[in-house]
Amino acid sequence: MGQNTLMNQTFLDTNLSSWMLGIAIVFVVIFFLRLLASTVIRRLENLTKRTRTELDDLVIELLRKTKGLFIILFAIWLGSLSLTLAPSADIWLRRVLGVGLLVQGALWATGVVNYLLGRQRRRQEEEDPGMATALGAIGFVAKAGVWAIFLLLILQNLGLQITVLLAGVSVGGIAVALAVQNVLGDLLSSLSIILDKPFVIGDYIVVGEFSGTVEHVGLKSTHIRSVSGEQLVISNSDLLSSRIRNYKRMKERRAVFSLGVTYDTPPEKLEVIPEMVKEVVETQNQTRFDRCHFKSFGDYSLNIETVFYMTVPEYDVYMDVQQAINLELCRLFAKEGIGFAFPTQTLHLEKES
């Protein structure tokens, strides 16, 4: 009789037996959900080792993002169904549960973003290393947007007027945007570089008077290693406002060089010089001959211009070929008795009668 009286005692308008039942439900649900999560994660990890599908990786990522606080709040909500709470207490309980659910939803959303970016990064590592590195900027913007949306939902769940808040934030946002417009400009420029890809890491570019190999593309600036060894740090907005020459993407390299022979070279030998040059160029590997002509009469030389193409863009290969062409032309001209011109002046003296 005394035990029944104890169970019928009320606390916050709810008898003790209902409180005990609710507490029991909370502990059972927490134990069951934690056991279920750990079991599922362990089995999925074993399954991923035997399959090539990536969906199970996403499920594992989301389960790992499921925080213990969310499980506790969910268990409390199930336990509260057996209680008769006051309207004000019920409202605040639902608000707390709503906040917990929204926070957990934000964690799940960022987990999906991390999964998608990680999969894309693995695909791009072999095809485009620069793009794989730059995906970090996209991930930062995406996760910031996710948390901004969920923050507004949390504030709305707590009873705040979002429209009034957004109006106040917009006024302050204008002032902040004016203060950090350079930073925002660089951030947007970095996204433009990522999406448009005028260059990637490893490309040799020329920007104005500066040139070098791209080492890093960040949110605000790009790092370039110059030929002389120093590192150049250029803001992304400055890069996009300049004309960029990307030598890494050359398919062919056009080469032009001129020869100057002396004025006493006979016309017969001038006629054969283009054929000699053509033969020398065509004997080199990775070259495509274009033309060779007796171009002009110079101040002290007869000028011959040659144009050919390198079928590979590398500058050091081009210099090796140009050196080989020059050496062979020196040998042929010496053999044929053709002299290279150099700056000279001839004085004609006339004796008056």
C-alpha cells in the first residue's frame, strides 16, 4: 500500500511511476542506439574492404558525424512522451530538441560535403593536381554556407524574428563588405581561378614583368617560384586583372632566327643557303621546318631569316636543338667559304686632281 502511494506521488504534475518509465526509456534508447551505431560502423568498415562502391563510405562518414549529444536528446524526447509536462516546459523541450536536431543536421550536411569533395579530389589527383588542391576553397565556401543556413534555422526555432534579424545583418553586412572588399575580391577571384583554370599548380606563367612556376593557389593569393629562385606572392584579384601567358599549355613552340652573311657572298651561294638551312633543321628531332628566305639588305650584312616549329613546348629542348642547328651551320658555312658578317665600315678615299 505504501509503495503504491509512493508511485502515485507527483513531481511537476507527473507521478513518480511515469518519471521512472521515462528515465528507463532514455537509458534503453541511448544504450540501443550507441550499440547499433558501433555495430553498423564496424560491419560497414569490413564491407568497404571487399567492395568498390562509395555509398557505404558516405554512410560511415554520416554515422561518425552523429554526436552523442544528439542521441541523448533524441532519447530524452522519446522518454518525455510518457510524461505530462506543463505547456511552457513542453515548448522549451521541443526547442532544445529542435536545436540539437538542426546542429546534427548541419554536421551531417558538412559530412556530405566532405564526402563529395574527397571523392572529387581523389579523381582529380591524377588528371589535374591543381584542381585537387583548389577544391579546399570550394569546400570552405560550401561548409560556411551550410552553417549559415542552419544557424538561421536555429534562431528561428528559438523564436527570434529572422526577417528583422536579416534586415539588421544586411545593414551591418554592407559596412563589413566595404571594410573587407579587397579580401572578398581575392576570395571571389580564387573561385574564378578554380572554376575557369587559367593556370594550375606546376604551370609556368608570365604575369606582367614577373614569371615563374605556380606553387600554390590559395584563397587570397597565389605563390609563384621565379626562375631566379625567389617566391612571388601575388593577390588573386591582381592576377585576374592582368594578362597571363601560360607557357605550360603550349602545344608547339615557334622559333625564329636570323643569319647575316657578308656582302661579298656570291649570288650563287646566297641561293643555296636556304636549302642548306632547311636540310639542317629537318635533320633535328622534334622540329618542323616552315621557311627560310633571303630577307633584307642590312647595314653591314645580307640577312637571312629562318622559321621553324618545335613539336614539344619545353624550353630546354628548344635550346638544345637551336644550339645543334647553329653548330652545324657554322661547319657548313666554313666548308662552303661563306662568311658571317660582323659590324664593319668601309672608307673610300678619293684623291683630288
